[in-house]
Amino acid sequence: MKLFRRNRKAEYPESLEPPKNARIASAKARGAGSLREAGDSAHEGVGDDGSGASQGRFGPRVRALGRILAWGIFIGGLVTGSITLGRAFEEFVRSSPSFAIKVVEIEGNAQLSDQEILDASGIAIGDNIFHSKGEEIEARLRRHPALRAVSVERVLPSRFIIRVEEYRPIAIVALKELYLLSREGVAYQPLESTDGNDLPIISVEDAELFIRDRALRQRLLFEAASIVDAIERESGELLDELMEIHIRSDQRFVLRFFEERTDVFLGRGDYPTKLARLREILAELGDRSLRASRVHLDNELRPERVTVRLKLSEEHR
């Protein structure tokens, strides 16, 4: 018996190619193996040493951010608490009887009464001292025509001090109504029945123009006030006898005195010098027992020249 040995060179016949599925499967197997190797390599790289390096880089930043957030929360709490306490304190001082106004001191007033100034201020005894600001009280007081300057001081817990400076009346302006004139030349308020009964009158020849032209009115009133001031300083005794300051239509000034009915034509400007000369002339006439009806000090071309018209005595009339 012959024995035959089969030659197994290949699992498949030579004429047949291996199935495509087998190639794909083997490729997948090789790929999976590569992936596993790459994965193992990656895991080996991110082991204990890799995680420590990452934490080493970002750890301080995280801790710093945490501290900033903690401080922010702390400061925010402080601000919120301060606002709450501030509102509570404000509510307390605005409602506590300890801060009710008990005293209002008024200084500097000579013409206006304390009650008139208190009424003008808007302050009421018993009101909370923080109810009105000092600036608001001063603004109300400045609207009063007789007050030239004001200041208000708040003294905690319950007192106000009001200091005023009043206009000082030196004459009465006679227009359609009578007004008090201040030393600054301001016609500041209408004349009341008890005011200014011994003050000189300022009369105006062209009253319509005087009323209509504000700039002209202010300038002439200021000059009239400066004349009164100069008389008071240069010839004080004449001020008691001054009856009227008349403003002519040519804007020149004429003084009229009580007893002697002497008209003094001042013209315009250099009033102190003219009034000093007038005092000398009247003194010399008095020494001679003479009286003047007119004195002209208004020669603009020759201001040193003075013309005097004498009054006739009783025996020569």
C-alpha cells in the first residue's frame, strides 16, 4: 500500500485569494493594536508626573482667584452694612426730638424785628434741624429787600444763628411811590409810614425818563447817595439841614436846605471838593450876617469860580 502525503503549502488554494473580510479584519486588528499602544504611551505620559506639572502651573492662579473673591465678598458686605447703618442713622437724626430746633439767634438787625427775619427765613421752632439746608435759608433771606447780606450757621443739636447786614437808608426817592435809598444807591423798598421821616428827599425833574431808563436811574441814584455820603463826611452839620436833592433834566444836582432856603447848584462830579468849598462860603456869610439864596458851584469851565446870590434882609425888602 502506498502512502500519499498531502502538501499543505497554503490554507487556501492558489487559485483562490483570501477573503476580503480577512484583510479588513487583520487591518482592524493591527489598528487596534496601534491605538492600544498609543493609549498606553499616553497614559504613561500623563501619569503621576504629568498631573503634578498641570497642578503646579494652575494651582497658584486658582488660589489667588479664590482670595480675590473672598475679599470682594467681604468688602461688599461692609459696603452694604455701611449703607444700611447710614440710612438707619439718618432716619434717627431726622426724627429724634433731640434734633428739634429750640433756639434761633438773630444778630445785626436794627430796622427789622427778630420776628420779621424769622418769618423770612422759613425756620419754625420745633422743626428738625436738618429739615432745611443753610444755603436754602440764606437764599430765602436774601429775597428780603432790606437785607444786604446774610449768613446762617447751624449749631447741633438744636440751634441756628442768623447774621444779617441791613441796608442803611440815607434818603427817600420820590417817584410814583416813595422808596428808601441805601448808601449803595439802591432804592431797596417802599417807604412805610414810620420810616425815614427825617431823611432828605430826592426829587427828579424828568421822572418818566428816570423810570424808563434803568441804567440812567441807577447811575444818578448812586451819585445822589455819594452826595449824601460826602455831606455827612465833609459837612456833617449841613446834613441835618438838607431838605432835598433835586435832579434836573440835564442830570445836574441842586441841593436845597431847610432854614435858609438856599439852593446850591453842584453840577456834576468832584462833590467832596465842592461841598468843602460850600462849607467855607456859608461860614464866611454867617460871620458877616449874610444869607445866600443861591450858590453856584457848577462852573465847568472855571470850577474854582463860585457865584453867590445874597438874600435881601428884612429892612431892605
